[in-house]
Amino acid sequence: MTEAELYGRAKQLAERVRTAKYPALLPAFAREAIQEAAALIEELATREAKRCREQKTTGKQ
């Protein structure tokens, strides 16, 4: 998933959560949204950790 796709999916998920209308469906909907949000967060964290590992360090840290 590219950065743009990741950002777009996160925006879609946020909009979907804001516009949920049927209370009877909210528990299942919430579970699905939480799982997808967790996957997006995990993807971002993995990329950030990789970026930090690849970053050159200086001796004055």
C-alpha cells in the first residue's frame, strides 16, 4: 500500500465512522472499523520503525 493509498483509506474509514446511522449495526460496524484502524496504525508504525532503523546516526546523540 502506498502512502497515498494508506492516507486515503484512513480518511475513508474516518468518514465512514462519522456517518454511521443504524444503531443496531454499530457493534459489528465498530468492531470492523477498530480492526481496520489497528491494521492501518500497525502499517504506519512498521514504516516509521523501518525509516528510523535506516536513518544514519551521528556520534553526538
